Amino acid sequence: MDLSSAAGASTSYAKAVDTYRKAVATAATVTAYAMLARGVARELVPHDLRAAVSWTATLVRRRLGPRPAERRTVIIRRIDEDGRHDSCFADAHAYLATKIDPRTLSRFRLSGVGGGGRGRRNALSMVPGDSMTDVFEGVEFRWTSVISEGGGKISESSLELSFDAEHTDMALGRYVPFITEEVEQARRRDCELKIYMNEGSSWRGIVHHHPATFDTLAMDPELKQSVVADLDRFLKRKEYYRRIGKAWKRGYLLYGPPGTGKSSLVAAMANYLRFNLYDLDLSEVHSNSALQRLLIGMPNRSILVVEDIDCCFSARSREDGKERKTPTAALYGGGDDGDEYYDEDEGDWRDDFSEKLEQQSLTLSGLLNFIDGLWSTSGEERVIVFTTNYKDRLDAALLRPGRMDMHVYMGYCGWDAFKTLAHNYFLIGDHLLFPEIQELISEVEVTPAEVSEMLLRSEDVDAALGGLVEFLVGKKQAVCEGK
């Protein structure tokens, strides 16, 4: 560093020190004057005037400063005024049980719910006097468990929900309905499904334990995903169906050769939706009125299944503008009361009595009226499934747009379906025999049921797959000989 640079740095340092000293002196002077003014004010200004000025300053700060948020509290009692258990309390109690974190609470209650055996499970709940916070859409809601003493009565438990007043609409319009929906879905997941069969004009149900799921279903992956997506879309469109003026229902036609998994798909749909199944045997139904009573007796969130629909009514029964009735009522024959007339369509003499019998019998139009007619609005969130082995035999009225919303072809076993079955039975994704099996499956028509039967014959994967190869080779040879 040269001498000129050193001299310049020394001059700058001296100026900075001088500026600092002046600033300190000024601050000290200002502080002294402030203390002097404060002392003079105490001596000259009366106490009452100083108190008034202080009160005014405090009031101004309160007016201009942030105000504490106003709170609202909703009380949910376990027992209502009529002595019945309140469903709102049950829903809130069940919901909070899923939100309690035992690692953050110093104490909590553990209790068993449900029946004995596998149906019994443990649940957590708050101890009376404790609170917890739940966050919904970024807003905090405070829950408190309270025990109140009634006059001469047993202590009553309740839950208190508190929140900022500005979120009242959200709490009552979205948060509480969200809790109800979450608890309802959880109950559907936990409850046992049932399958009902019709006896006369009533339903008889038994527990349904079919293990089929979409993960284990042997069918084309893209088709499977399209069915799942359609079901999901259906569940979310309640307001959409209401807005467009249509009944909240969905119809599926499952068709294909026997053994291709139509019944398994129905079971997988029931397990996925957690809907009970209502298996309608039309041979046990003898009139349209009986059919109406059965279908009206179905609750919401259920699946109506009519298997082999092509066998239930005469094929092409409505092609000529008339229906052929099921053989549950006499079509012709003399009656003791009523005038006879000649029916040109039927080419026979008829009377009023026989006509009334036909009107009382079960008809295809009676079933269709429930699908998309006036009776279709007798329930909500329903799924209707028809199955058939022969789609070409179905009456055109069943295939009309708006009745069966989605047609699902359940075909022969393809390569992806076989891999699903192999994983289901042996938890494998590859094997030395897979290339040969893939080639054979592409050349012969084999149903998933036939493949499953061969895989069930041995618990040894090599033996089972070897037997399947022999079976497929035999089918190929039979086809070649037939040609």
C-alpha cells in the first residue's frame, strides 16, 4: 500500500468516529429533554387529566388495533330431549376416534366396539374435560369432551365444537356433512355384505363372503379399469343426476360365454361399492305388481342382479309391437264373465277375463318400467346388472340407449387375465412355461374358469402349469381335428 492510500483511509476513519460521537451526543440530549418534559408534565398536569389521556389512548389502540376473533360453540349431546341416542353425537364420536393421536394426548380412553371375535375392535376417545383440534380446509375446529351434571339425573356426556364465528357457514354447511359422509363410508366398509333372494313378494338375505375383488379379477386390464372408473364417476354424480332430471342409477349388461367371470365381476362390484346384492329370480315372480313390490322394497345403495336375462322372456318379444307373456297366467280360454271378441293379431277368440289374466302376469315392460320408467325413481344410488351368455338373443328394448348404460364383454382368457390367475394362485409373475402358455392361449379359446380349474389341481406350480399346458394342447388338437 502506498502512502497516499494510507492517508486517505486514515481520513475516512476519523470522519466516521466524529460522526458517531455527534450522534451519541444528540441522542443523549434528546433523552435528557424527554426525561425533563416527563417530569414537568407530572408536576404541572393534574392526575385526573393524565388518567383521562391514558384511557383515551388505550381506547384508540383497541379501536384501531386487531380485535380478538369472535367464537361460536355447537353442543352435541349423546342423548336428545326425547331420551334417544343422537346420531350426530355417534357420528362425531366415531369420526374423532380416527383423528386421535395417542402420541400427542397425555391421556385418552380405550374401549372395545363391535361384537365378539373378529368383529370386535378397539377405539380411542377423549377423556371428559380434554380437547383436541381438527383441521378442515385449512381451518381449525376445536373439539371438547364435556360431562354435565343434571339435577338428580345421571351425568350426561356431550361434545362441544368451537370455531371462529367467520367460519360458521363452513362448519355447518361443509364440515359437519363431511363428518357424516366419512363415518357412513367407514361403516359401509366395516359392515358385512349380504345377498338377498326373492321369496314371493319379499326378500330373504344371508351374509355374502364372496372374495372377488378387482385386483383378483381375471379380465382385460383396460376394460377392468374402465368399469372401476365408471363406478367411481357414478358415486360422485348425485347432484348431476338431480340437475338433469334423471334417476340416480346405473345399468350394466355383462355378456359373454359361460365361465368368463360375469358372476365374479358382480361380486367384485359389490365388494368395491360396499353395496348389498339383490339376486332377482324372475321365475318366482308372477305379476308386474309383485315385481313392483319387490323392487320398491330394495333400499338405496344396492345392486339388483338379473342373471341370464335372455332366458327370462321370450326372445324378440317386443319386435312386433306386442309382448309375449311368461307362462304364469292363462293366455286363452273361456271365461264365465266377459264378452268374447276376435283378436286378429293372435288369430283366436278371446274374452275379457283372459285379457285381465294377461295384464296381471309378469311382462318385459314391467321390468323395463323399473329400469327407466316411472318406477325408476323409487330409490337412489342403485346399480342394475343383467347378465347373458347370448347378447344376440336379447329383446331390442333391453339394448335401447339409457337402459343398460355400459355393455361389458366378458371374453375368453387372454394373456393378462392368465397372469392375474397365476399370481392369485401361486404369487408368481414369471415361469419357464409362460412363453408356451402365452402362445397356446392366443390360439385356443379357453375360459378363465377352465384355467382356474387346471391351476387348482396342484399346489406345486410346476405341476399345475404343466397340466395346463397339456390341457391347452389337447384343446388345440381338438380344434384342428374339428376343422
